[in-house]
Amino acid sequence: MKAVLITRHGAPDVLTVDDLPKPEPKENEVLVKVHYASLNHLDLWIRKGSPAYPVSFPHVSGADGSGIVEKLGAGAEGVSPGDRVLIFPGISCGQCVWCEKGLDNQCETYEIMGSKRPGSLQEYVAVPDQNVIPIPDSIEFEQAAAFPLAYLMAWHLLFGRAKLTSNDTVLVSGAGSGVGMAALQIAKWKGAKVFATTTGRHKISKIKLGGAEDVFFDEKDSDYSKWIAKKTELKGADVVIDHVGPATWEKSLRSLAKYGRLVTCGATSGPVVNMDLRHLFSRNLSVLGGRMGTQREFQDLCAPIFHGEIKPVIDKIFPMEEITSAHDYFEGRQQVGKILIKIK
């Protein structure tokens, strides 16, 4: 079978498409014939090399995917050969204290598909049966591959952490990204008023189509905290989604209303930020972290997507043979929404 291989750490040209043996599903695993996979920042970090994600070469990344069940391993349940399915990216043990509490995203052995075990960027992938979710006929394979990681992350940030209500005003920083667009769409679906920022002027119209009331073009030395203050009659945003890190952190913090919640899930511009604690406690602000999401939250997310109430935004689809170009495009931050890779 064909697979996208990372043969060493480095630039996109370290990626190759080559042959690997077709995997056999182990006990309680399902073999999926992959139709589409999507790219996430995790794929970039693994390719470049990150202490958080040590891998052995050659490695196959890919957290999200969709396709058809090919074969069941011994004891595997929940699906049958021929079923249309998506891959749930979070793998947990189901037995530790965190899993027993329903907080499986904090599992002692938690991993994301494609970080330790081989991921979805290959023609066939073996997945634990609890990570294979049937999809209705109304959902195309492209949509099913586009939403699991990014939209689950956004759902967890908004509901699991920020406790979003329909009366809130939300500001999404970097709304052209997969998580940013997901947060925008989900907050709009909930009934919140949503504003957004982007560093790409060409993205503004597409972000507005996604549901933003207005979009701030975040160029060098600009300050969207003053802009959101004007848009909210000096109140500020009740919830700010920031997955960028130090490049936007102080602006995001200043954008909050009293009792506002800043929620973060990433550090694409670096891991260390500055924060004035006086501003934090004087305005009763909350700073919240979020890591992926739970299986229960994913079930809640699937409902509006499977009913067509939220439609994942797909920016561009690359064939597997153009994986280098896909990584170049991703790193150039040209996209609005998700980048997919067509496997079959």
C-alpha cells in the first residue's frame, strides 16, 4: 500500500510517498481503507521534530481520516466491513481514573492518532474499535475527515472550558485556521455574537461567510483589543479564543470584558507569554487551557454536524502525491479552514 512517510526531520521535502506493508488489525482493532485525511499543526510539528512527539523513522502521521471498514481484528465491535466511518483522533485506555471520570482527554496514556502509532496518511490504517465512528450517508467522506480534531478542540474550548452561552460575545484570534474557523462556526451555531481576527487580508470575506460579525486585519503593530472595545461599546469580549501564543497573547487578554474567559489550546508562535497579573485579578478574568476533548464531547459535536447544522469548512484538497505542496501551503498560512489529503 502507499503511505506518506516522514523519513527524517526537516522541511516539507523530507516527505515521501512510498510502499509499506498493509497492516493487519490486532485484537480490538479495525482496519480502515482511508479515503481522505486532513492536516493539522501536529503533522508539521512531527515533521519538523518536537521533543513532545518523538518518533521512529519512517513515520506516518495523520490524526483525522475517513473511509470504509475493511476488516475487523479479534474482539472488535461496533462496526462491520463496508461501513462508512471516520477516525476519532484521541486514543485513551478507558481504565485509568481520568477515563473513569469521563475525562479521557487527560488519560495517563493519552495519545493522538499519528503521533506515536501510524496515522491516517496511508491507504490502510489500523485503529482501536472505540476510535471508529460510523457516519451517515448524508455526510461526505471529505466532511468526515475535516472536522474531528479541530472541531472537537474548538467545542471543548467553548463548552468544556469557557461554558459558552448564547448571550456571550466571542473573539476568535487567527480565525482562518482549522481550530479558528471551527470555533467561529460553533459559537455562531450556539447563538453567540462572534468577531474574528486574521493576518491574511484575502481571508476576510471567507471568514465573514463563516459567521463573523466583523473581521480585524491583524497586521504588525496593530491592536485588536481597541477594535473589539469599539465593537462592543467598550465592554470587550466575554470569551477570547487564542491558539497563537505570544504574538497575540497580550492583545487577547486586553480584549476581555470583566469576568471574561481567555481560552487557549496552542502556541504556534511560541510557548512563553507575558501577563500582567494586576489586569487579571482586577477584572476577574479567567485564563483556561484546553487539550483536545472527550469522547462524550465528540458525541455532542457530531449531532449538529451529522444533521447539517454545522458544515466543516474545507479550503483545499491535495492528492497524496502532492503532500510536499500541501505542507508548503499549510506553512504559508494561506488557508481558511481545513486542508485535506485525498488518499484513495
